Amino acid sequence: MVVKVFVVDDSAVVRQALAHMLAGNAEVELVGSAPNPLLAMDAIRKSSPDVLLLDIEMPGMDGLTFLRQIMSSTPIPTVICSTLSTEGSRVALDALSAGAVAVMAKPKLGLKQYLDDSRRDMVQTLKMAARSKPRVRHTLPDANAAQALAGRSPVLANVHAFAMNKPVVIGSSTGGTQALELVLTHLPADAPGIAITQHMPEKFTAMYAQRLNGICAMAVREAKEGDRLERGVALIAPGGLHMQLRKTAGQYYVHVLDGPPVNRHKPSVDVLFKSAAECAGRDVLGIIMTGMGDDGARGMKVLHDGGARTIAQNEETCVVFGMPKEAIKLQAVDDILPLEQIARAILQFDSRA
């Protein structure tokens, strides 16, 4: 399959450089380009691209506004390529939250050399994006609305029926920033403690956690060494470091550590899941959600075989049905659920003695 790409960027130099970079590649075809979203709309409808390669700062309509417009009506897999989208940039998180599949940074200087050096990564990212299934984006509830939604669940009457500390561990990758946002905003302030590994670069995770903390009833933080995993708290593994779950005197804590990538990722979902199986056994709920590749599948198998309950997001609601699919193949999954049912499943697990 040849991936058809449409570029929207106000820089003629960028459009020419990208055309040169993709020319002659048997896997990717440039089917059109435009200097701004207003001019791109008709051309995109006519060319039916598989992927949009989109800049942020453009005249007439900025890239984020255009992305939100697309994702609210006819979603197209979109990769952001912008000078604003450097690591740690709030704009990059805004783009991911709006539905972008991936974000790539481009320098203000030395653009042609950068694109030439990044040819392989660019092609791989575009191919990955083409295999994704972005969904129509709806406005997510704020913290009060989320708590009200969760509060209507009949299982909440039994949440405090026992004092056991039963942690939840979640792993996700491509599409996970949006999926986690939907799950966490539908949980109440006293939900069970959640440890999360989301594939994300260094410096992104602190800002991402801060964003979620502002819209969730739960407290959401980037994990630090020795943080206690307690009710009402979600801890996100820092980008560039692994995170493990540990148990001391009946309480769960996180251990944040450096080390080589596992399954090409740091943080790795397998690292979190295997540690949770070791210290929590059948008292933990493992959830694997949207993402490319197989990170987390073997860790989920260890969880499952140790008696833990395991859930995979279903194919229909995944942006990329990679990680859940691999876990299902290993017969490591008890339940396969649509994204919209995962928050309720967490509360039901928490209510069972």
C-alpha cells in the first residue's frame, strides 16, 4: 500500500523540501500541498489523502484550529510537523489532545538538512499514521461533569465497602493521550490509585499530567521516586525513565529508574506490568489501550497468569490496534471493552471485595 500524503505548510521552502524528500519513495506519495488550511480544504477532498502533514503557524487559519475542525467532522490521520512542536511544547500536547497521531519537530534553521537526515523517521511515522483510525473528537467533560457521570454509576455505593488497596495499571501509546483523557475524566475523586505508562518523550509527561490534573476529579501527577499510589491519585511514568510498582507494609509506591529501552521504549509498559504482577498479584487490574507495537503484551500475560484481571481496549475504539491485539494473541486478556466502558470497569473492579 502506498501512503498518500497531503502537506499543509505556509513555507514554500518546506513544501519543496518535503516533496523532494518523498520523491521516488515507493511507500509514500505526495498527492498535494497547500500554504494554508483555507486553500487546502477543497484540495484535500479531491485528493483523499491517507495522512495530513500539518504545520501549526499559518495565515488565515492556524493548524490547531484546522485539526480540531477536521477531527470533529471527517477525521484524517494527521502528523504535526512544526517549529513550535519541540519537546515539552504545550502546542504539541494541544495537537495530540486534538487528535493528531504524532508530532515531529522541525528546526527554524537547517531545514533541508534536517529533512534529509529525518527521511527514514518521517516515512515510518507517515506509514504508522496511515494505519491509525482517528475518531470523531467530542468535547470531553470537565472535572465536575466527570464526577457527576461517575457518581451515577450504581457500583459507587460499594466503593468503600472494604479497605483493600487495589491498584490499577494502564499502558498505552499512539492515541493514548486522548484515550487516557477520556478514561480519567470519567473517574471520581476517590477512584483507586492508577499507575500509567504512556509512551511519551521526556518533558512531555509533566505538562501532560498538569493538563489532566486540571480537568480530572482525580489528582494526576508525573511520578517521582517513592511516590505513594493511593486513592484518588494517578501517576504517569516520566518520559525517558521506566516506572515500577513496589509494595511496602501493605502500601504501594512507585520506583522510577533509568535503564535501557525495553521493546524500544522508555518508559516501557512491560516494565510496569511485570512489576505490578510481582508485588500485587491478583489484587491488581491491568489495562492495555491503543498503541503501535507489542509493548505491554508480555507483561499483561504475566499479570493474567498470576490471577490479575486484565482488560484490552477493543479494535473499534483504538486509534492503533497494536498493543491490545498482541496481548489478545497471547491469551492474556480477560475482557475486551470499548474505550467508553473502561472507566466503569475500573470502578466495578474497585467495588469487588
